[in-house]
Amino acid sequence: MGIFARFFGLQEPTDKAIRLVRSMVLLMPTMAATFMISTTFWMIFLATQIGGGDLMTGLPKVGVLVIIQLVLRTFLDYPSGALGDYIGQRFVIATSLACYAIAFWLASTIDVGTPYIYFVAIYVIMGIGQSQESGAWGAWFDNNYRVAMPHDKDRKMYGVMQGRTGMIFQLVSTLVLLPGAWLVALYTERWVFRFQAIMSLLLAIAVIRVVRDFPEAEALRKKQNAASGGYLRILRDGLKFLGSSRFVFFSIMGETILFATGVVWWEILLFPLYFIYILSYVGISGFRTLVFIPNVAAQERSGIWSRRFDPIKWVPRLRLLQFCGFFFYVLLSATTFAFKPPTLEEAHMITVFLPLTNVPLFEVPAESVVPLTLIFIIFTFGDFLGAFGDVLSQRVFIDVIPNRIRNSFYSLRPTLVILCAIPLIWFFSAFLPLYGFGPSFALISIVALSGAALVKVGFSYPVPKAKDIEITIEGMPATESPQYP
């Protein structure tokens, strides 16, 4: 058994499983480094340019841009997913990476005086790319995993592999945060955006060469496309599947509401929260690095420990406790109410430098040490519980969703999340500058609670099984096709 297979927890892996793992090991770290390197300053930089040099002035305008992007994704996500089911995922993934390359290059040209229409173009092109990518990676991997590892009957090895894969992505994402801030200090944000544009284009070429279906998975896709009536039938069947059972409907709609608060968190709440307490890019990158380090272990352990837990019992509980869940927002609300962020004028900065250099490794206002410690604890426990819940949930849904509509349904889920998130983003982008973080977190916790309640309702019903599992098994050689339970 190959070293990759052992690391990812695969027992008696087939040659196909090892090839699948190698493809992921090649692409995932590179993609993590390419896209995460600018996340600390992407939104802050754009909002500051739009606001004429003031972050909070530009925040409502960024909220409008995010809504434009999400509306576009609402129209394109699901059709793009169905297209991936019909022609194969590698083509839509490559298209998405090409869109990212264009968007990053445009971002490298903006300034304080840049017309607003340029910012609109960046968010539109980025939205097109996100809609193409949405669900495609997961669909490609799951479809081919079912072909490569049919003897993983209870999907426990799949859960371990998901945990280890998440760990790699989190580890690389952590390691590039500080270098991203250093590159900004040495060069500029625009230089980093140009670097991302070039890397995105190279990744698009790599995807065309590497991301391929196994013959059995491709044959099944073509057979089902011929029998199903084509692209439009896939679109219709994916929508019908949402209402195919009470389990699917309530659990998906509950996660939709819950994850919609995560979109608001990422697009509107997170980086302004960092900035008001930390006040510098290097400090934000350093703090995010500290936050990500335990998350690397959490991602890896979530796959291992999830083997001991019953998903039906634990997924609803974890959705209540997880990152961007009800208790997460309640605790953040209490923290921001209790600790006022310092202003730049009154802050006493604590700076740690790399040994024997003048390069700052970490800096933070002394006044923010206590609230940031609390935020670190909240993030760490929330991330672990969220990763744990995701692995358990995916163990269930891999055998619930038919291969024929997997990409389209994986794209339908974020489409529903976006539809739910759009009014929330509009509301909180205006509410946050007026009333602050404490009331904002308190309100959004109520939304997260309603989503967790629906997940609980969904998991109280029987879990259906995808009808095409038997078809997948029949397409495998006899030596590789033990029966599913």
C-alpha cells in the first residue's frame, strides 16, 4: 500500500484510489496557497479603495458588490453544476480558474480613484468563476471515490480521507498567511494579485491534464446522460431531488440557512472584526496563523474520531455548536459587547520580529490581548466542531445523492445558500456600521438557531439511499466490488 494511501487512511486501496489521492495531493496544496495568500487583505483593500481610503465608508459599497456577485451565482451555480454532470467536472473547473485569473489581474490595477464599474467587473467575473467551481471538486472526487473504493462499506475510510484532505488544505492555508502579509509589506497588494492571476492560469492548465474521470465513472455518466434526456433533464431532476424525501428537504434547508450566515460572516463580518481589534495586516495574518494551527489538527482528528460517532445523532447537535452556529455567534456577541476595540491613536502595539531581522512576525495592541484570546478560543472550538459535523454529514450524503445529479445538486446547495444570504448581506452591511458587532452577532445567532432546528427535524426522518449505487458497483471488476450494506 502506497504512502499516500496509508496517510489518508485507505485500507486495501485499489490502484484507482491511489491515483485519485495523488491527484488531490498535487492540486490541493497549490490551490490553497494560490487563493488563501490574499484573503487577509482582499476585502479590506477593496473596501478601502472604494471608500476613498476609509474602510467603514467603503463597507456598504462592498456589500452591494457582494450582492451583485451572489445574485449572479444564484443564476449560474446550478446550471454550471448540471453542466459539470453532463460534460465532466474538469472543464468547468478549468473555466473557473481562468475567470479567477482575469479577476485577480483586474484587482491589481485598481486605485482610490478607480471608477466603481471596475469593482463591479471584478466581482462579476469572480462570481462567474465561483459558480463554475461550485460543487465540481466534490462531485468529481465523490463520483470517482465510489468507483475506486467500493469496499468502503460504511464510509469510515472516506471520513478519514476527508479529514486528512481538510488538514492539508488548512495547513497550507495557514503557512501562506504571513508570507502574504510580508509580500504586501515588501511590494504591494497589487503585486500579490498579479501573482495569483498567473498561478490561477497555470492551475487551469494542470486541471485539464490531471482531473479526469475513471473509465467506469465516465461510462456511467455517459450512460445516464443518454438515458436521462440530457442536460435539461439533469437540471429538472436535481431540483426534484430536493423534495424527494423529508430527510433531504429539511436537512438541506436547515444547512442552507445555517451556511448563509457563514457567507455573511466571511463577506461582511470577519475581516472588519479582525481589523478593529488588531489594526494591521501583519497582525491579522499572524493571528489567523495562530487560529489555523489548531484547526489543522482539528481537520485531521475529525476524520479519525468521527468513526466512533453516529451521524444521525451527532450532526444536529454539532450544527448548533459549530463555527458560525448559534452558540458561536452568541459568544462573539458577548465578547464584543464586553471589550471595546482600541483606536489607532490609543493602541500600544506589541510587536514580535523574526529572529535577527526587522521583519515583523506578529503585532497586536496590548488593549486587544484579552478579547483576542477569547476569540481564539471560540474560533478553535467552533472550527473543530464544524469540521467534525461536516465529515459526519458527508458520510451520510455521499450515498444519498445519485451520481447522475451529484455535481448539479452540490451546486444547488450553495445556490440556495446564496439566495438566503443575499438579504442578510444587504441588511448587515448597513446594520454593522450603525450599531456595531455586538448587536450584529446577536441578531445573526437567531438565524443560525433556526437553521440548526431544521437540521434536527431532517435527521429525525429515515435516510434514503441513492438508486444508482448498484449501477456503480456493477460497472466495477468483480475483484473490486464487495457489496454495499
